[in-house]
Amino acid sequence: MANPAGGDDPKQEQLERWRVSPEGTALTTDQGIRPDDTDNSLTVGERGPTLMEDFHLREKVTHFDHERIPERVVHARGAGAYGHFQLHESLAEFTTAEFLSDTSLTTPVFVRFSTVAGSRGSADTVRDVRGFATKFYTRQGNFDLVGNNMPVFFIQDGIKFPDFVHAVKPEPPNEIPQASSAHDTLWDFVQLQPETMHMMMWLMSDRALPRSYAMMQGFGVHTFRLVNAEGRGTFVKFHLKPKLGTHSLAWDETQKIAGKDPDFNRRDLWDRIDDGDFPEYELGVQLVPAEDEHRFDFDLLDATKIIPEEEVPVRPVGRLVLDRNPDNFFAETEQVAFHLGNVVPGIDFTNDPLLQARLFSYLDTQLIRLGGPNFPQIPVNQPIADVRNHHRDGYHQMTIQQGQSAYHKNSLSGGCPVVGGEGSFTHFQERVDGKKIRKRSTSFADHYSQATLFWNSMSRWEKEHIVGAFRFELGKCDHKHIREGVIAHLNHVDHDLAVQVAQGVGVEPPEAAVTANHGRSSPALSQDNTPRDSVQGRKIAILAADGVDSGAVAAVGDALVEAGAVCEVLAARDGFVQAANGAQGRGDPCAADRRVRPLRRGGRAGRGGERPHPRAGRRRRPFRRRGVRALQGDRCPGRGYRPAGAGRDHGGALRGRRHGVRRRRRHRRGLERHLRHRADQGRRRAPALDPPEGPRPRLTAVFPRPSTRHRGPLPVAGSARVGLAADRLELFRHRLRQGVCARQWADHHAELVDEPVRVVPEEVAAVHLPVADPGLEDQRVVPSGRVTDLLDVAEVLEDPHHPPQDGGHHLPAVVGRERHRAEEGDVLGQQCRDGVHVAPLDGRAQRMHRPTSLTRSANRMSEFRHGDQWPPDL
């Protein structure tokens, strides 16, 4: 039963009977027999044949051979956690469901998060829909809210579900690509099914790249019906909003994380719960009276539509907290079985055609995956309500049924189990009549207006990301007619969107809009409006090296932890680093939580970090076999390769010049001359760029000295230890707000790079904290308690080539929240190597490192204005 608030968890009490600990036990077979040896088979002599009578061998190998079960067709990769739901506003006026009407009850839950398209071995950070399935263990039975992190779906009728899944899965000839929608079959399906357009807008947005499961919304997708004690129905849509706000990763971040730590989101969920930083969500409902069913310009039964929150506000009713990790992934997270048909009295279905098909599919798929109809007896699936019925036998029957009768009605068992009575489920009664037809309702025919609503609701930086996502995905399609078909649909959504995407995928842009943009928007759809007032749960690294000020490390760490962040000290070696403060300049050792692998100048780290790279000192070629593609050019299907930024209208871009792949040496020399000439023109003109909306650069002013390695314009970050004094920082920030790129500004203020400036403890006034996604305001925590707008962040590390002068101390550096585990040493090690570096603490921060060539740095500067490129990744 659901327990009173503050009481014991009945689900955990139930599971405790099934938990087994190996401590203090002896090894046995499945039959309880203790073998004397489990490392050697029974043989004839030491080198003779193995005997079949070795029952321990046969049992051990046979069980191993059958350990795997079929993975889910969709939502195969997931992570789960237990928790509880506490109602704080009763809905007794609308429903008889006790967990939604009695505020004194706390209901146990199990939540499973998942990706949709990928297999169990795919990465967490792919562009995909995320499943958000919640099992409420109520005392009236289990209620499964099987939703996603997006409020709409790709199709309107469940009969199309097999077609959609076949299209989005890897293509049959080569099983490529894995966990990706960027291929021909999916987009061929899209261009022939206009009902997908609203969902594709969501999929191309940053909602498809959640930063953390604790920062991801959940939606019930379908319109359900609440039924009260009088039998009156009310339409309802369920929402789950994270306490920490809705935040996403940048596309470039997801690619790097997928390679460094494919378990990024799963690990984050586990670590949060393990550390006591429990993910928390607010359950809300949108309620629509039955008499208002047809007052909207869309159909409530259409799963490709939302109810805008401006028309029907979300009503918060309860709090869901995840506070316990599973004990065994397979037994619990993998064997948990969700089913939309698991509803309790007071909640009923509507005639949504997609919902109706899912009611069949979810039950049917468990039969093959979990081996038969008795999967509800698996501990994680068992309800806490009493179970009594006439179901018998089948694979893995766990219940020992007593009595003669297994039928209703009966007299031999006293008529038990009794049917009906108080608290029984009664279906909502409604009149339905009509002819049997295969035809979609005309109220489902509008496929574009809500896609336009979503587009209009996005901020400028979100729109740029959507355009970039469409270009990337369609750029992977080999068939031009598919790209043309999608562009034709996008022209119904918004003409400017269609033109921007077409220009990037080699398709002729549409000349005019087919449908005028209606101009409506819904601010609730934009992540630019998400909560931004907390650093709780964020992971922040402090890089430390020998000579660090341990007092500053402690002050920064304490301030961050006090604000709710998770802080770790990273160093070039395990154990401790030597602090600079203390008697005779040497203080107590500073403990490092984790080691990062340092990179040597001109080489890579080997065992112990000492082995030089075999090509150390040789100039790297900026070209690979495909020539300009090495400059991170955009792939233009049917038109070869184009340098990134070609044809764009801002400084530093290569403008529309086509490059082949032959005669690499001639092209390299010509391109370098061209880039140098364009950069010289940019320095003379120094055009003011429009400041981007949304993500704003948060840079410590760090620039390199002139170097013989770099000719032409100076890159933003380099190899020399150069800081910026506090009195010059305001000018830098002011010019940065004006839109002048950092490289151009540095060229006009050469004194900043000609003479290094020490950053000493007295000049550090504040530490910048990453509190939210791009475009969000910043919160600063100052060890002294004083809040100031003087300094974003100071990142000062030991540099043997430029040691501190006049007794100046090195300070700790707060860099971006940790994206990877120990494997991220490449990035952090690069920063350790180069001494002082830019340390942007923005949700979209990209790593900064020394450029390998002039061509690459100049080419990447063309991306400087884009929201997902702050700061430029030189």
C-alpha cells in the first residue's frame, strides 16, 4: 500500500524478500550442492578428455549461454531509479485515483529513462527522443505513465509505428548508422509523411540533447481522461518538470562525450543519487473539461499536437523524487515492464488512435522479451496491491495456487476471488457509433501550424541550432529528392527556415512561402526561459599543479559546495600536489581527486608522460586526403566540399570559393595566401559584428605572445603564459559586448599580448559559476562574500616556460563542469600544458587549445558568431 508521508516504503519492503547478499556464504549449484572446485573441469587425468558427467560444468555453461534476453525493439538503452511521489494538491474533484486525491499518501515509484532508436550498446548523448517512463506502485494497483521528453510524437495512428521504427533504425544492408536519424530511410519517411513535421522540429532542437536526466522534462504525450466519483470525465495531459530546469548539451559536446564516456547520462543519474543529490520533478496536469473538447483549432486526440500552456496552464499537483539506485541492473532496470494499459480507477483512456495501438503493443512485446505471461511476478513489476485472479501456469509461474477452482463463477472456493465491489475499476461511459472505415479525421489534417508555433517560440540561438541540425541530418542523405521533399515541407512551416536549410544542403531554396507564418508563439517551449538560479548538482573541476595556492583552492571549493555544486580537484598525477603557500614557500600537500593525463609540448604523453611523439617537431599538414574537408568544411551533396562558413556574411569567413581535392600542395599554398589576405583585410576594417542572442562568451582575457609558429592574425589562445589585469578586463568585456571578436580586438591592442601581466591573489575578485544554458545570467560566488562583476574566472596554472615573477602565486582554475571521467585527460592535459587558458564556464563552453595551423585557426574564426561556437574552438 502507499505509505503515509515519512513512513517506510512498502515497495522496498517487498523487494527486500528477494535481495540476496553474497557475504558470508558458500558457493553452490542451482540445486544447492557445494562443489569442491569451480576452476577446473572433470577430466580423465590431467590432460585427458572432459567428462559429460561433470554436472557443475554443464550447469554453469548452460546458464551462461542463456543469460541474455531480447533487448527492447525501441528504448533498448536505459537507466532506472526508485523514488517516491508526494501529492501536495488534491485532484479529488476530478478523479478517484487515490494517489492523485489523498495528500497524506506517499507513493513508491520506479522511473526508467532511455533513448529510443539505439541499441543497448549505443551512446547516451546521441540526438534522439528520450523515454521517461514512470511506474507508480499505488495501493489500487500499478499505474504506468509511459512518456517521453517531448510532448508530441512522429505519427498520428499506431498502424504507422512499425513503418516509423523501420525507417529510423539502422539501414538493413549494413546496420548503419547506429542510434542516429541522419540517414536516407528516416528522412524519406519524413518527406512522405507531413504529420512528422512538428516532432521533427523538436528532434532537431536542443531538446534531443539533454544534459542530464535530472534536467529533462517528461510528458505523457497522449490525452488521457480523469474520471471522478460521479462518472464525469475530464481530459488531462501529464507533465513532469525538473526542479533544476531544462538544460541541454551543445551538439559538439555530445560528439566528444559519446567518444569519451558513452555512459554519460547513466553515470550522472547514478552518481547524483549515490551522492544524495536526488533528482526532483514537479508533476503537473493540464485539465480540459469534456465540454471544451472541440474549442481548440486542433484535435485533442492528435498525438502530434500540444495544448499550449498559454491556453491551458499546467497545474502543479505533486513532487516526484528519485532517491535509490537499483541493486541489480538486469533484475530491475532491464526486466521492468511498462504498459500503458496499467491504469487505476479514476484514470481512463481516450480514442487517440496512437494510444489505442500502444495499449496492445506494450503488453504484446513483453511476452517474447520476458518469456511469457508471468512477467508481472518479477519483483520489480509486482504491485504492492494484493493480486488475486484465475491466471494459471505458463513459463516461470512463481505462485503456488491453492484450491480446486480456477474459474468464475464457482462455489468450491466460496465464489472467490470476488468480482467488483468498492474501489473496482469502471470504464468511462460514452456513446460511440459510426461505420467501419479506414480514414483519418479531417481534424487531424493540420500538420504545420504547431511546427510553426514551435519555431516562432525559439530564441535566436535555438533557431540557429535547429537550422544547423537540419543541415547536418539532411547532409547525410545521398538522394537529392529526399532533401528537396523535406525542404518543401519546411517551407510550409517557415519560409526563412526552409531557405536557410536549403542553402546548406545543396537544394534550390524556395522562392516564396507556401503558407504565411501565423506569428503565434509559446514562451514555455523555449529553453531560454528555463530556471537559472542554481548551480546545484553541477560538476566543476579545479585544475591544480605544483605551486598552487591551497587556500584559494579550499576557498573556491567550499564556496562551490556551499552553493550545491559537486567540486573535484584534478591534477597531472594521482595523490597530492605541492602547495606554494606556507613556510619558505612550500605549504601542505593539496589532495587531488583525480588524475588528468598531461600532454608534452610538441608530442603526446606515453607511459609516465615522457615518451615523445614520433613526429614531434615536424610541421603538421593541415590537409588530409579529402583536402578542404580537413578544414572542417560542410559536406555539400553532389557539389564536393565547401569550407566552413563559405558564403556567410561575417568577418573571417571564406566566401563561396570552391576547392577540389587534387593537387593538394598548390591548393594549400593558395589557400594559406587567401586566408592571410582575408585576415589582413579584417584587421584593417575591424568590422563590428552583431552580438549574438542567447549564449554570451564568458572569457578570461587570455592571449598569446607573437610566435614564430604563427604568422598572420593571432589566435585567441596560445602557448604563452599571459593573463589580463583586472583594470583592463572591463574594457575587454565592453568591447566583447559590442560584438568585436577577440582576435580583432587583440590585434588593435597589441600591448595586451606584448607584455605578460601577472594575475595575483589580490586581483581575483570573483569566480564565475556555470549555472545554466546559453543566454542565462550568471551567478558569482566570492570567497569573501562580496559579489562583483569584475572577473569571470581566473585560470592560472604552472607553466615551466613562464614561471611567476616577483613571488607571484599561481591560482586554481575553475573550468567547465566535468563532461567526462578520467578519460578526458586529453582536453585538461592540453590546458595544463599551455599554462594560462581561456576557461569559459558556460553550458555551451567548448575546449580551447593551441591551433595546429594558421589555416585551421582562421577557418574556425568564421564560426565565431554562432551560438554553439562560443568561444571559437581554435
